[in-house]
Amino acid sequence: MVNTIKKIVIGLTVISVSLLADMDRCVSCHGVDFEKKALGISKVVKNMSEEEIKKALDGYKKGEGGSAKGIMIQEVNMGVDTDAMAADIYNEIHTPGFHEPDDEFIFQKRLSVQTLHKIKAELKKATQEDMKKISSQIKSAAFTMYVYDKLLRKKVDFDSFKPKKLTLQDILDIVTNVKKCVDHSFSEDEIVKCRVEFLDLAGTITKNEEKKIKSKMKKAPIYTGAGAVDISKYINASHENNQTKQ
Ligand code: HEC
């Protein structure tokens, strides 16, 4: 188990480090607080809203922009995604005394952003048949968050989750919300709130699946005629075992 976790951690580290947007690089052209016209031609990013920043970054991602777009296309392609990047830039400009969070925090944040971004994209084109795959992606992402985040482990109580009807749209709305929350988090205290919401989702999905399995077990035809062995006590015993394990 520990080995598996180690493998996951190493795998994810390799993917994510190459996707860190390094804000230190922007300073040389845009100024410390994005207060300059980069190379004398860009807009002053400090005067732009978060929406406008995101729109400009999305443009570069699609290959569109002004005469010097080539420079920024390169920058944007190094970044994880434009939602998170725009939130980072806007926050850095508008929070007095903003300190870049430590590398470990940025790494964990990027990891969450990237995972949520992927799940969101899958959900947008999903049909009911994809539910199983999406559920398992959500559960494994929740597990990764849970393993990493000490604060989160203190805040989540698995026994408190209850089954609840969820449509694909409900799930997309929750994931979109959680991702937005992560994009705008710049400290452990902020980000843990988003993760609690995500764990809630994963917990509800798990409980829904459990409920389905249980109702199937009840419906399963069990032979009760002459010579039948009473297996009810085994079914109950395995239930209890499962519950104590959680
Ligand atoms: C080598 C100089 C250079 C570096 C480094 C650089 N930029 Fe730029 N940036 C520019 C130029 C030039 C433009 C205008 C490009 C165009 O013609 O569309 C621009 C445009 C932008 C815009 C849109 C503003 C507008 O004019 O619409 C944003 C937002 C931005 N940069 C953010 C960043 C961030 C964040 C980084 C660091 C990750 C960064 N830039 C690094 C030169 C640079």
C-alpha cells in the first residue's frame, strides 16, 4: 500500500513540475506588480479585471493575440490552465504584501487544479454510461487529496456521508465550483475548504454505489427450499465487517 502511494506520488511529481507557471519570469517584462507595458506594447495587466486577463490568456492558448503574441503563446502553453493562471495573476497584483506560497503548496494546488480540470472536461461530454468511469476518477482524485492533506484528514468523517440522488449536471456543477475554489486559494486554510466539498461529493457517490449494491443483494434470488443452508448470518457478518473497516 505504502509502495503504491509512493509510486503515485513519484508519477504525479514528474507530470506536474513541468506544468508549473513560474511567475518570477513574468516580472522581467511586466514589472513586479504587472504595472508596466511589457516591451512597450502590452496592456498594463494591473489595470485588467480577472475576466479580461483570462480572456487574453485563452486567446494566446488558441494562437490569437497582438503583434507579439508569440511570446505569450509560449508562456501560456507552459501554464496549467488559464482559469488558475488568471486567478494567480489577479491575486498577486491585488493582494498587498502577497507572498508567493511555498513550492509544496503550489505543487499540491497545481495537482488539484489539473485533476479537476480533466474531470470537468470529461463530465462535459459524458453520458450516463460514463458514470462508472467518472465515479472512479472522482474517488481516486479524492483519495489523492486525502492522502496529501493533513488538515483535510482532520475535517472529513466518512461515517457522516449519506446517499443522495446526483445527476451528471449536479456533479459537473460541484466539480466546477470546487475547481473555482481551488483556483482562488492561496493558503492551506483556504484550499482545505474546497477539498472538503470535493470529498463530500466522492463520499456521496460512494454511498450511492453502496446502496445500489445492497439493494441488489436483497433482490438476489436465494434458494430457501428443502435442505437450504441459512446464509443470512454470513451476509450480515460481511456487512458488519465492511462497516468496521471504514
Ligand atoms: C519576454 C517578455 C514577456 C514575458 C516573460 C511575459 N510576457 Fe506577458 N506579454 C508580453 C507581451 C509583449 C504581451 C503583448 C502580446 C501581444 O501582442 O498580444 C504580453 C501580454 C500579456 C497579457 C495580456 C495583456 C494584453 O496586452 O492583452 C497577460 C495577461 C500577460 N502577458 C501575462 C504574463 C504572465 C503571467 C507572464 C509570466 C508567466 C508573462 N506575461 C510573461 C511580454 C511578456
